[in-house]
Amino acid sequence: MPAILHVNASPRFASSESLRLARLFIDSVRAEGQDGIEVETLDLFDDGALPAFGRTAAAAKMAVFSGQEQTPEQITAWESARAVFDQFASADAYVFNIPMWNAGVPYVLKQWIDIITQPGWSFGFDPERGYRGLMEGKQAMAVHTSGVYAPGVPAAFGNDFSSTFFADWLNFVGIEDAMHVRFAPTVLNGDVDGTRRIAEAELAAAAPEFAGKLSSVGAFELAGK
């Protein structure tokens, strides 16, 4: 059965516009999927959702780079990071909801990215050809929200280092089949309901294609058994 990993980068739950839109999209995709689609949700703000990646984990990473033996503490830290990556890698597709924080992504999303973006896991490197993403063949939908910023506003109303960074990261790890839908602004907006409806329509229009690609993944998996 094809699987979606839904990564929720908002702590606001019922009050979150980005989460509501992401769930709306997932419901639409599941309604389109004739053979069933599995969805796993990772709430990044839940206590214990992510392991710390501090001195011990960093030392474990450098031990891998240099071919040195890891200490027992480093092994534990590296295995904890690997478990987060394995959850990511096991999915066929991704849905992200990302509210803009201080022109960038929420810090827990950046922590998640830093944990799973490791050489040999999500990317490779060749001294002559450079970086290569290893997550090819997967697709993603990213829902972006921001309270004041919107494309085309004067610089005094903010800048976007959130969706631009995230789109670049997806491409870096090899997820080139990515769609981005924005609901903005959510606060400084004379017609917030109208703007919301536009985002909802874009998500509804994207759902059939997203589900169709997932169904193809499922058919391929069955053929291989």
C-alpha cells in the first residue's frame, strides 16, 4: 500500500491554517486513491518527536566520515538519527504544512531536516560532479502560510526565506516532483476567506495527480511481489 508521511511543522493544531489545509489535501488524495493510501503523521512539536542532535551525534557523524569507531554513546545517538531518517525514507510521498516563522521555517522543521540530511542517507557527493539527491522517485506537497508576508509585498512587510529554502532542500535530496501551495497573508488581509478558497482550490486540483502517482507506486509494488 502506498504511504504518505505528513510532517506537521505547526504547534497550533486546531488553530493552524497550514495544518487544516494539509489535512484537507490528504483527505482529497485518499478519496481519489482507489486501492487505499496509508498516512503517517509526524507532529514535530510533540515532546520526544525528535532526538537531540548535539555534541554526541555530531561526533558520531564525524566518526562515520573519518572511518573511526564510534563510542557506545555515539552509536546510540547515530541510531536515533537513523530511525528518523528511516521513517522519512520509507514513505512514497510527503505532505508538509509549514507556517512562516521570522521569514524562515519553524526551528523544529530545520532540526528534522538537519537530522535526516546526511551523506549516504538522503544525498551523495562526488568530488567531480558534486552533490546528488538520493530520494528520487518520490513526490511532495508543501503548504505554506504566513500572516503578513505575501508575494509582491514591499520589503517592509517581510521576506520569504521559508518556501525558497524548503524548495531548495527538496531538490537537494532528490525530490524534484514537488508542488507548493501558499495561503498568505492570513492576518493582514481584507479578504482572508477568498484567499483561503484560492488555496483550497489549488489543493483540490492537485489531489488527483498526486493520488494517481501514488496508485502507480502501489501497482508497481504489487507487480514486484
